[in-house]
Amino acid sequence: MENVIQLMPSKWVSEAVLMQITGLKKNTIKTAREVSWMEGREYKHVSPDGVPRENSMCFYDWRAVEKWIEKQPPAIPRRKSA
């Protein structure tokens, strides 16, 4: 028999976990970080020495990201071509 472990994500999660729990893709996360999200609110750079740099690993507040997703306006219907 296989053991199943269910984990509850903490407030700050890695990109891999964020992708699993939200369904967002890697490029969507990168673009949102560059265009829409604020460092310290939706994401944080972290480093082992406590001095994060611009290229340091990011952790994400998945609850803030979910709120961001909820605030997205409805998609604009596209014209269908014949």
C-alpha cells in the first residue's frame, strides 16, 4: 500500500509549489512579477545569507496571488473569424 502525505502550504511558497496550487505557468509568474506584483506583497527575494539580490530565489505569498487572480477582469471576447 502507498502512503499519502497531504501538506498545507505555508504563507510563502516556492515557484514550483505556487505553480501546483494555482495552475499558473512559469512565464505567467515571471511576467506578473515584472509587471503587476509588488515585492514584499506577492513575492520576496530570499537568500541564505539574508542579503537577497535581484537574481535571488523568489518565494510567493500564494494567498496574495489568489487575491490578484480574483481581481482579474473578465476576458474580452475575441472576434471569431470566418
